[in-house]
Amino acid sequence: MSASTDPSQYVRVREKGSRDVSYPDAPEPLAVPVYDNHAHLEIEDGVGLSLDEQLTRAGEVGVIGVVQAGGDIESSRWSAWAAASHPRVLAAVAIHPNEAPAYAAAGRLDEALGVIDELAAQPRVRAIGETGLDFFRTDDDGRPAQFESFEAHIALAKKHGIAMQIHDRDAHEAVLETLQRVGAPERTVFHCFSGDADMAAVARERGYWLSFAGNVTFKNAQNLRDALAVIPRERILVETDAPFLTPTPHRGRPNAPYLIPVTVRFMAAELGIDVDELCAQLAANTLEVYGAFEG
């Protein structure tokens, strides 16, 4: 049975190479529950935990919901299925900027955007994402398709009245310019924020949310810690980007929503605030952007 007829059967396998693919031990549970703002749980990594197993592990440490993000037709369908099937999952659907040129070259970008439009109408699809610009993996020839796709996704977020999760890699100025020129959706989130304090100041002025992943803990990521200090606390979100960007001291091993407490505790220490206080703020911010997970 194909993924197009049964999205639940879709899975991607991450190439393991020589890295350690065992999952780290669970951290100490959080006393105040939080949510994982962005994950790719359709990707099989490590021992290949099922969605139910991922959610159970997360719940045991105080991570009570996950926003599952798509990046192409198949993973977006899977994300919508996961959200419709699990009360602790909401979905974001999109064509990833690195996928947009391939769809365009095949003459299928409009078709793909049509699928995203249909999925976005589902009640538990609460964001368009991840969309944006990526000048790291896409050369000059592919950039027109990225811009076309990005602007179309912005229009879809506005059409459906839902949030937008932005992928921005080596394209800060172009992303900010596009948002200003076209007009950003009311709830715009920079997934896995990769800018600096100056960019965070622009986000603060424009009312964007910044979502921090495990790389905020990396030794070479002072720019992210500087940005964290600049953005208002009511505009901060936390994510795993699982199975990627596992926080220190587990960097290189598979990431999963149950590791969110590692990143949250690091962020609280950087901000000089109580962990419970930060958790309460992160949870409130997540619900403001995406709405309730249950009920």
C-alpha cells in the first residue's frame, strides 16, 4: 500500500553511518509540562521508535505535545495523519525549500502546493511549515523556485489563518525582506532559529517567534545564546527538530522529544530564571501560536 493511500505507512530512514545511533538516557522530568514545537517523527533513526513510543517517552519527562512538521507531499500527509490520530500531536505541512526546486523541475510545484492547501484545511493542521529559503544546499538556479514556493506558503498560512514555521539557512536577509515585502502571517515562527542578536532584534520589532533547538547548547553557538537574551520571553519557543540537533552532551546521537528538558534547562540557566517559570512561559507561548492540542 503506498503512502498516498495510507499515510500511516510512510517512513523515512536516516542514514546512520558510523555515528552512535543509540538513544540517550531520559533526563529528569520537568515539573511544569512543555511542548516540542517542531519534530520529524516520521524519520526512523536509532532503534526506530514508533510514534506511540516517542509520545510515551516524551510524556514521561513532561513533554506533553509535539508539532510534527512535513517537508514534502508524503511527510506532510503523514504529519496530518499523525495529528488526526493522536491528541498530543498537531501538524505543520509544507514543501521544504530544498524540495521546491525538484518539484518545479518536474513541473509539479503547483500540484504539491495544492496538496498542502488541502491538508491545511484539516482542523489539527495548525501551521504551514517548514517553508522558507535555504541558500546553503540550493544553488542560484534553484532559488527562483524557492522564492515562488515561500511566497505561496505565506499566502496559504494567511488563507487558512494558521501559523507559519520558517526554515532559514544562510538566507537571513532574503527571508526577512520577503516577509516584509509580502507581509508575514500573524503568527510567524523561525524554526530552529539560526540568526544572531541583531536578527532577533528585528524579530522582536516585528512580533515574530523564535524557536530554539538543541544547537543552542553547542559550544560554537554563542550567536544563538545572544539572540535568546534579546527576544522577549513571550516570543520564545523550544523544539528538538528530531532526530537532528541533539543537545549537548548527547550531540551526534538521535534526538527525540523526550530530550527537550535538556535544552529547556540550558535555556533557563542562560536566561537566569527558574526552570518552572520558563516552562510555564514556553507552554503558554506554544498554545498561543498553535492553539490547544486536546479538546
